[in-house]
Amino acid sequence: MASSIEIKNLTKAFDGSKVLDDITFHINEREFIVFLGPSGCGKSTLLRMIAGLENLSDGEIWMDGKRLDTLAPGSRNISMVFQSYALYPHMTVEENMTFGLKNIGTEKAVINKRVAEASRILEIEHLLKRKPAELSGGQRQRVAIGRAIVREPSAFLFDEPLSNLDAALRSRTRIELAQLHQRVNATMIYVTHDQVEAMTLADRIVVLNQTKIEQIGTPIEIYQRPASKFVAGFVGSPAMNFLAVERLDVQHQRAVLTVANFEPLATTIHADSLPLNDQFEMGIRAEDLYVTEADARCHATGIVNFIERLGDRTLVYVELANGQMLIAEASSKEHIEINQAIGLNVDLESIHLFDSKEKAYHGGAL
């Protein structure tokens, strides 16, 4: 049975220093929620408080209308998968998976049925008699997930479970976790600093930074309409380009930007939403900054400083006349050389604006 979880005004402090400050949000039944943020932002601490491994300094946690934070960890009907796997080395895979169920007196027939189902889902039937030392990292992580599945919890908590795996295995296991969520009738909460994991797994992402929630939204909302400059710069690879706005004019109720070394940029951002007397920065992602010929009609020109060929696309590092470096995207088939003069064109509908408080403003449609 999947559960909804309510976090109410949650605060956590260590030695008087706040790690999380007045956190409030709701997790829906069967939702895959990802806590994303830089190291030290409090995402693992938040997960551990839901699990009951950390005490709250203030606030409440509720699950299905019942107070959760007053219960012992073992009474919360929650299973946690750790970064370190935490398997007993002297036990077989099957013994690791059944240990918790035996401790609470679960009937043998029920245990056997749950282990058979979990091992089938995770494709580890052939590993049941092996010990952890005989398994690869990916296999150990599957066993750790299997141990969580057999408990049939209302919610699964994952604390950076893929960080110990190599890149290829991490990519494959991401797909397996997404498929697992579709098969298992449970709510899932996942902690990571890896934005690719967040973007590919989450129904919604909770972006944390400096004790606060910066934004909660779907992956596409977080990426295309970031709520703040922090979110815009943290989510996306390469990071968003930021340029100072020298002047902001209004034409046909839309913001027109004057930016050093660029032609005036007529955005689709409604001027009514802007604090017009403020200072602004413009943000533009690499895929919305196109490379063209320097002698063509374009928004700006610059010199190629570095080229990053990624196979499916090419990232071009372009130095403007004032020394600012921008990252633009080009087709992998385009022939571009270092020190070449090139033109840049901006997708005007994809421009983001950030005021002096780093609040974001967007044009176009999602």
C-alpha cells in the first residue's frame, strides 16, 4: 500500500547551526520524489529524519494522516537503501533479504513468496546462495534493494544508491529503478546530487540549497522554468550562461535587453511581471545559443576558445570582445576550429531574467 507523506515546518540544527529551516511540502501516493542539491544542503539529513535515523529539532512528519516522527524507525513501515549497501558479509543473498522478516516473526511461506517475487523483479534468482564478497557492486545494490522490497513497505527511501557504481552500470541501474517504481506499489524518495539521476527518475524534484527549498517541480519545469538563479545554474550541463543586463526597455509590453557585445534582444518576457527599476542578469542555455558564421546577420560575434565534442553534439566555448566566456551548442557535423571567429544567435523565447534577489522571470510557454 503506497502512502502519502506530509512534511510540516521541519527544522534541523546541529550545535545551534541550522541544516534545514522550516521545510514544508507534500509527497503524493506512489510518487517518485528526488531530493536534489549540492553537498551539505541537508538532503540526506531530510531523508534520515523521514526514516527516523535523525531527530527533528522542530516540525512534524505525517504519513497517511498519522504522525510519523513520534514512531520508532522500525514502526514506520519504511525501507531504506543505503549508499554503502550495508549487507551482512557472512550471510548469503537470501539470508540478507530474509533477516529482517525473520526477526519480526513473518511466516516462512510468506518470506519464501516475497523473496521469490523480489528476486524475480530484480533478476537475482541465480545469486541467492552467494555471499556479498562474490557479487559485483551492481549486484550488491540489487540485493540491498531486494531486502527493502521484501518488507513491502509503504515508502522506499534511497540515499545516493548509485554513487558507488561506474558510469555504465549507473546508467543501467537508473533504468532498472525507474522500471521498479512502475512495478512496485510504493512511494519512493531518492537523494542525489546527480542531476541526470534526478531528471530521469523523478516525478517531481525538490531542489534544496542553504537550508531552504529553492523549487519543487517536474523535471521539465525545473529545467525550463527555474525559480531562481541558483536552480538555473545548478540544473543543466553545461551550466546556464549568465550575462549582465545594461539596460532594460519595454516594447509591446515585452522586455528588450541591452547586453554588452550583443544586438538588442527582444524577449517574450512580459514587462508587467518585472521590477523595472531593478538590476538584472540574463540567462541562456547552451542549446539556446546557436553558432553561425561571423559574417552572417547575428546577435553577437566572438572567438572560439575551446571545443568539446560529445558525439551527438558539440559545445563551443566562445570568448566575447570583453573577455566573457559563453558556451554555445553546434551540430556535431559542423566544422569549427579554435581561434575561429563565429557568430551567435539567441533563441529569444528561451531567455531567462534574474533580478537582484535572483528571482527568475521567463517568457514563451512550457
